[in-house]
Amino acid sequence: MAVSDTVRLGAGVVIHHRDLVNLYGCEIGDETRIGTFVEIQEGARVGARCKISSHSFLCTGVTIEDEVFIGHGVMFTNDLWPRATNDDGSLQGAQDWCLVPTLVCRHASIGSNATILAGVVVGESAVVGAGAVVTADVAPGQVVAGVPARPVTDRRRSLAQAGAMRPPAERLR
């Protein structure tokens, strides 16, 4: 495992245990933090001030915008019909499958052990619950959970109702 010289690292990027990650041909924005045992493949892009927690996998075609949280063990896919071989039994090559890009928008949070299927857009400030399997787009501000992931609430409405906008000392009373 290693950080390849083909990786474009922004200023102030922190990679915990550089010898225990696998980064190649990707782009990492300023001040992003990357945990141990993370793999980020060629062509993946991670924005600025993100946190990519340990054991996560970001494959080719994944774009993570700024200020996104990726929990532990989050997996992304980039092929809607993955196969090892063609109909004739020959091993598939790069020409035998179709890359389907995935986008996680600014301020989104993806909970630990979530799986994000190819072609999904996770909207700005959306939250994906731990263990969810996201098979369809998540609207901005929406909170989804379950298998398959379904809307639970709207994050912005929930924060307002919970009083999360009050100063921290008031929330603890």
C-alpha cells in the first residue's frame, strides 16, 4: 500500500499512516484528512476539508465535493452490472464495462458501513445513515437510512426542531 506519485494532494492534507493507504491517480483537496486502510482509485476526486474515515473505498468515477464526511468502511461502486468474465468466459477488461459516475455534494455525511451504488447523487447537506445501501439519489438536506435507503426526515428541519441552532451550553440543559 502506498501514496503514488500520481496523486494530486492539496495543501495541508493529512494522511494517517501513509504506508497503510492505497491512493493512486486521484485528487485530494486542501486540508482533507484520510484515515488508515483507505483506497482511493485513479480518477476519483475528493474536495477540500473532507474527512475520509478508515477502511473506506472510493473507486474511479467518484467525486466528493468540499466539506464531506465519509464514515468508516464506506464503499462506493462504479458499475451497474459488475462481472468477472464476458459471455464467452474470457476475463473482462477495461473495454467490457461502463463506468457510471457518482457524486457526493458539499456538506453531505455518509455513515459508517454505508454502500453507495453507481450513478447516485447524494445532495448537499444530506445524511446517509450507517449501514444504508443507497440505490437512488438523495435530495439535498434529506436523511436516508435502511436497505435500500429510504427518506427518514429532512436534516435542516430536524436540526431546527431539535434546537441545534442554539448555543451549545443551552442544548445541554
